[in-house]
Amino acid sequence: MSKKMHISLTVNGKQEEFLAEPRELLIYTLRERLNITGPHIGCETSHCGACTVTIDGKSVKACTMFVAQADGADVTTIEGLGNPDSLHPLQEAFKEHHGLQCGYCTPGMITRAAKLLEENPNPTEDEIRFGMAGNLCRCTGYQNIVKSIRAAATEMNAAKEAAE
Amino acid sequence: MIPAAFEYYRPKDLSGVISILEEHGDDARVIAGGHSLIPMMKLRMADVPHLIDLQDIPGMSEITVTADAITIGAMTTQHDIIDHDGLATAAPILREAALQIADPQVRYMGTVGGNVANGDPGNDMPGLMQCLNATFTLVGPDGERTVPAREFYEAAYMTAREDEEILTAVTIPTPKGGYAYEKQKRKIGDYATAAAAVQIIKDGDTCTAASIAMTNLSDTPIWSEDAAAALVGTSLDSVALKAAVDAMLVDIDPSEDNRGPVAFKRHVAGVILTRAIERAWSRA
């Protein structure tokens, strides 16, 4: 065992301080240390995207980052996007358009999609498929995921226009 | 998957990195985006007792574009390359290649420096850098030196970089003419079954210069001088195209793996190179 280091993280706006071995993978920090269980462990080999979180403005697979690398970072998970009383437009759209079946990939899908829409608020179907290529779903065939993201984009753009 | 324990360092400058490398030799490795190294550590195929994180070293993510040359800091990510308007104009082949690497999440983390320094024959940037005649800047205890990409790769994971050196930047003569990066892969996120980087200069109807490099078809990238020479002086008719492919097939030495047997890889290499040359020519 290597010696523990002091880690300071902001997760969903909340400051977290703890001691951890540098080799701890961020996905375990979130799930087992901080009880933030939205990000899932799917393949654990950087392929499936179920563990996707946003770190300092980047979509990152939390199974492929040591907690030491994330020291000082700002992390957002699905829990930081919406809650049962106030769903994020993407959560609303996935519910409305059957964008999930078993739900396992959904937190990673929505967290990634939120970043995609931030960078490209009005994506075409092709751009959505290309931008979501790091997230695997074994239930839906992707059709309704793409539809959900398109619907959320329309909704979010309308809300933005109404506010202006 | 839990990697073996390691000591973690996050130095603030290059001299801090080099002194740790000098102290621990090949027991120490630098980590940039980590998307090659961390999976290997999780599988315990890489043993790294001392891990040196480069994220706090200033100035390593800079991209400089001038009329003659492009310099890309080693910590520049694939996402940064895709997102950079100046690069998209000056060297569009970089963006075309970066878009074919891995998936969006991996491209936010994976760096140019890591991709070229790792020496993995599956990585796309080494062949591309050979095509573009890039030079790599290495900094070590004795100062700075540059090594041409075409002389950097010795064998799989074996490069001209010494253990106590760090690759800090890639410099490319601003490319001219038509370009194409063509890649065949089994699925998103996979390495190439075969990939080709091509730059072509056209004068009237005649090819006056060409550069061709192939990826994942030998234990190093293959810059094929003979394939390029087969195009120069021709108008890229079918005879010239076939001569280029035949010359390339002499230079590569693929091995069988789960992407297919040798005969299949040679077939795909020919198809991919033909497509790349045709696309580069159409843009020249």
C-alpha cells in the first residue's frame, strides 16, 4: 500500500475532503466513498461510458482516472444535473421518449448528452450519434436515445429563447 | 480492477519532472491523459512505482500556427485539435485523423504527446507525424534535443526517447496540397485494422510531391518512400495507384491478431491506401 494523500474535490457543488490512496479510481471514490451512485461501473475498461461524469468541463470516463489526478477538480455527476422534483430537460426527454429500458447506461448517457448540448445546442442526428459514440446501450438500439436528445435540445433552446 | 500501488507526483515544472525521472529511472513514468497507461496499469501489465502527472506543467497545451510551421504542445488533447480553428485551416489532416481516434470522452483526455511517445503501433498520430515529417522535442537532464518522427520509432513501445527524457512538443512543417487520413476499424474506439496518412501536391495534372505513412501494419508506423515515389510525375492513373499500393505492400509487415490474418490486413491496407490517395488527390 502506498501512503494516502489528501484529496480535495468539488462534486455537484459540494466540497469534499478526504485521504485516499492515489491509485483509487475516481468511479470508486464517487460510488463507494461519497455514495454518489449515479455513475455506474459497466465495462470498467474505458469502453462503455456508463461511468461518464463531467470534470472541469470535459466528459470523462471515471473508471479511467485516478483520484489523485482529479485532486482540485470540479466534478458533476447525474445527481448534479437534476433531481426527482426537478428533472433536467434531458431526464424529462428520456422519460417521455422511452430513451431507456433497463436504465443502466442512462446516467452516463445523460451526463454525456448534457455536455454535448452545451457545446452544440442544436445538433443534427448525425452529430448526436457521433457525439454519443463513447456510450453503449444494449437495450434501446439507440433510436430513442437520439430522439430524446433531439427533443431535449429543442426544449432547452425554446426555454432559452423564452428567457431572452 | 485495481492497479498496483504507486507514489504520485504532480510537479510544477519540467525540471521537477526530470529530477524524479533521474532518481527512479524506468521505475518512473509520466502520465498525460493516461488513456493508454491507466488501462495497462489496471490490467497490471504496466508496473509504475512512481507516477508523474504532467497536468500542472505550464505551457504544454499550446498550439502555435505560423506560415511555415505548427507547434503542438505534448499535453494538447485530441479534442483540442478538433476544436482549433487555426489548425483546421493550416493542417486539416490533423483534425481528420483526430476525429477517427477513440470516442468523445477519450478524446477529451488523450493527448498528442502521449499518442506519439507511447510507441504503440496502434496509435494513429505516429504514422501521421511521419507523413507530415514532424520533429519531436525531447527534454532531459542534458537539455533539449529534437528527433524526426521518421527516426523515432524502433519497435513496438521502443522509441528514441531515453528513460529520463520527456517529449514536450511536436513541430510540423505547415503541410501543403491535398490530404487524407483514412482508417478502417472494427468499431468505435478500436485501433486501426489499417490506416493511411497521405499528403499530395499537384501541379496542373501532375503529382509533384507525395508523402505516405501506414498505421498498425508493422510494429512501428511505416513511412513508405517508395509508395510516394510511385506517384510523383504521374497523373495518378490506375497504373500509378497500383504501383504505389504494391510498393507500400513491400514495406509493411503485419502480424495476425483478432483484427484478422495477414492476408486480410494486406488486402485492407491496399484498399485504405487507394482510398486515401484518391481523396487526397481530389483535394490537391
